Amino acid sequence: MTKAIETQVGGSHYINMKRQPIEKTYDTYGYEGVKHAIYTKVDKYLTRDKGTDRADITKAIHCLELQLGFYDLAHDDTFTAEDLEAFIIADSHRRAVERLAAYSQDAQQSAEDVLQAQFTFEAIDKEGNV
């Protein structure tokens, strides 16, 4: 990915974040999400009338450099060892979450079964049947 993600035009409010909003967009929606977000940002910078044309053009260019970086990332067919390690960790995390969710559902069903059995035994005790 290009170094555009490491720079910012007009401030530092994005580069000081642990994960920039555009990175979160890529993580959630992939390159198509980034493409649409960048389109909106570029349109904003090129159509506003604040008397800061040069700065706005520079910001729009920076947005397009960000898009190019995410395009390269999305269309890169080579995996480095670090990429593979990150993928394995993310996949392991996803699988662990799925197993935990399945276990949680099983545990909930077991708790419901215990409550139903307890209710049944209480009903039997009230009627005097054993």
C-alpha cells in the first residue's frame, strides 16, 4: 500500500488514530466501500466554496492516493509472511468466535432444559405425584 495512509493534508486528526476511518471502511466493506467513500470525499473537496481551492484540490488528490493504495492492496495476489500470519490469526479468531457462539447457544438450551425440568418437578411435588 502507498504511504498515503501515513500522511494527512490539513491536520493530524486521522493519522493520530489507531485505525483511520478509511481503514475501518476497507475492513468492513472492502475496496468497493473505500471507492464509494473516496468518491464522496473528493466530490466534497472539489465542489465546496470556502475560498481554499488549492488546499481542497490537494486534499482531493490525497484521497485518490489513498484509494490507489487500497486498490493495490485489494488486487495484490502476493502474500507476504506477515500477511499470511495476519490472515491465520484473523481466521483463528473468527473460528473461535463461531465456536463460542455455538457453545453459548448449547449452554442456553441446557439452562432452558434444566429450568423446564425444575418446573416439572415442582408441579409434581404440588400435586403429590412422584
